[in-house]
Amino acid sequence: MTFGEQLFLALALGTIGGFGLWLFYVTSRYDRYRAGPEARRLEAPHDMVHAGAD
């Protein structure tokens, strides 16, 4: 493979991998948003739960 072909392959794989990571991030945020505040409260550390419980 020439240097240009290797560079093209690296850019293509990086773009596909970056898109996959971005898609994973957006999906996980959407899932947490749709779960509602009760589920988000369960994910919080126990000492942080009481701060907003008033």
C-alpha cells in the first residue's frame, strides 16, 4: 500500500469510528432523558440525592 492509500484508510476508519462513538453518546443521553428524573436520581451518588430532595 502506498502512503496515500494508508492515509485514506486511516481517515475513513477514523471517521466511521468517530461517528460510532458519537452515535453511542447521543443514544445514551437520549435514553437517560427518556428515563425520567426518578431514574436519573437513582444514578446519582447517595450524598447528592438529598441536596435536591427539599
